[in-house]
Amino acid sequence: MVCPEQKVVLITGCSSGIGLKMAVMLAKDKKKRYHVIATMRDLKQKDKLVEAAGDAHGKTLSLAVLDVCSDESVKQCIDGIKDRHVDILINNAGIGLVGPVESIPIEEMKRVFETNFFGVIRMIKEVMPEMKRRRGGHIIVVSSVMGLQGVAFNDVYSASKFAMEGFCESLAIQLFKFNVTLSMIEPGPVHTEFEVKMIQDMGQKEFPGTDPDTLHSFKDLYLPTAVNIFEGYGQSPEEVARCTKKVIESSRPRFRNLTNSLYSPIVALKYADETGTLSIRTIYHMLYNLGPLLHVCATAMKYLTCGCLRRRTVSPN
Ligand SMILES: NC(=O)c1ccc[n+]([C@@H]2O[C@H](COP(=O)([O-])OP(=O)(O)OC[C@H]3O[C@@H](n4cnc5c(N)ncnc54)[C@H](OP(=O)(O)O)[C@@H]3O)[C@@H](O)[C@H]2O)c1
């Protein structure tokens, strides 16, 4: 039962990771300001969420089925909400894809866009008209630092997040007129099933059609570097959930919200040199020449993230 003073928050992809933590954190808000509709593709996956929510389940947290890739599922879920009223829509559901482009079937690439790009648009199309009519609402999209800067061997995933950034940047301008806010959350690496699925996938996969040089770069340089980065510099899903709560509760929510200050210099490089040469060369050297010295690079980056760059991020604390 939603109290009139509570904000209705709908979150996609709550069976694990960031979505699960966001749902629990908002449902356990001390002031009980939110009623969270935590959605997932298959309610058989609900146990972890229900356990983490504890007493909040059935009070400030309810569950619903929603597959962002299905028009019917999205419509059914929103039709099931009283007056189709959603104050805050958090588009969190997403899937990853890594590997040499030549080895990935187009169908697999389309699945990433269907979830990460069209899935978000499907949700926004269903919820936005009511927000515009009410002249209020907040749409949050969990993007990635890879939606701002491309990373080798993440070409298609990164493209899906770039596409989302472009879509949202355009839409935010229109929504401003209707007092509807749009915010991007841009995490770096986060310790969730995402990373586990990626590592498991890589162990089982073959990479047909990939030349030996590229395969060597992927398996012997990129993968160990990626694992190191996740281990050394990854955030917890709680931290990303805390950043998102801050954005929701801000009196003037920002459009872009990097959650990990370590990544602000990488994004800053891009804005410092609009030709793109500086960022492509720097990331090339970090991967191909400095991979083994990653810890040194990261420490240097920590120092580089001085005051002005940190202000680009939203701190979880
Ligand atoms: N982990 C990272 O390093 C990282 C970094 C930057 C951004 N992100 C972004 O953060 C978001 C959440 O990822 P995560 O790290 O929390 O990974 P995760 O633990 O794998 O969670 C992804 C969630 O999305 C759900 N999902 C996948 N396809 C769906 C669909 N068609 N309809 C509805 N739900 C679907 C999954 O549900 P099922 O259980 O049904 O598969 C799962 O609940 C993603 O958008 C991701 O791109 C992650």
C-alpha cells in the first residue's frame, strides 16, 4: 500500500547487483519516503532481494515481473501500477559483452542493444507521458563510464551506452520544459554478477575469425588488466546505490554523475582534446605498454583526480 506522501520508484533488473542494492536502500529509507516497485524478468530470482529487504518487503517494497525487451511485459507492469503513477523510474537492467568484434555474431550484438538501449527507451516511452502530464518526475538511467569513453574489446557494450547517452542528452532538453528530470549514473567497474558472468563467459568461449595478434591482445593483455582493474579499483554495488540515492535526493540533480573519481581524468582527457587523439593514445599506452604497471598508473590517476576533477563525480559518502 503506497502512502500519498511516498514517492513511487520503479527499478528494472533487481534480481542482482546494483538494482538489488538500490531497491533495498530506497525501501529501507529511514523516513520511509519511497515505495519501491522492484522488477525482474523472473520472480523465481527474488530470494536474494527478499532476504536483503527483510521487513521492508510487503511494506515499502513490492515485486513485479518486467522484461525490458518485451513491449507486452513493460505495458503489463506499468498498467498494474495505480494510475500508472511512477515518480522515479530507474533504468538499471543491462547486459555486457566483451571480446574481439570479428568473433561476435551480429545477433549477440543486437541482444545488447535490445536490452541496454531499446529496453530503456521502451520503459521511458511507457512512463514519460504521465510524468509530462503531471509536470514532474525523475528518470534515471544507469549508463557507464564506457558510455563516455570507449574501451578496447568492449566496443558493442560501449556503443550501447554511448547511444543511451546521446538519446538521453537530447531528451533531457525536451523534458526540462515539463519539469521532468533526467540523470545518468556512470559507474566504472562494480563488483556484481556482471563481472562474474564476463569472466565465466570468457573461459567457455572461442573466438572464431580472430587473428592471433588480436587474440593475444585480448587474452593476455586486456583480460588480466580488466581483472586487475575490477579487483583493485572496482566499487561495491552499495556505493553506486548510495550515489544514486544522493542524485534522487538532490535539490538540483545533475545530468551526468560519474560514481568513481578514478575515472574522471580519463573522461577529462576527452574534453581536453576534442580531436580524440589524446584519449585514444593514452588508453592505448595504458593497455598495451603499461598494463603490468597498472597499479602505478592508477596511483598516478588518484593524484590526478584533484579537487576540480573530483567535482565531476558524485561521491557515495
Ligand atoms: N558491474 C559493472 O561493472 C558495471 C559498470 C558500469 C555500469 N554497469 C551497469 O549497471 C547496470 C546493472 O548491472 P550490474 O552490474 O548490477 O549487473 P547484474 O548483477 O548482472 O545485474 C543486471 C540485472 O539486469 C537484469 N536484466 C538483464 N536483462 C534484462 C531484461 N531483458 N529485462 C529485465 N532485466 C534484465 C538482470 O536480470 P536477470 O537475473 O534476469 O538476468 C539483472 O538483474 C547495467 O545497466 C550495467 O550496464 C555495470
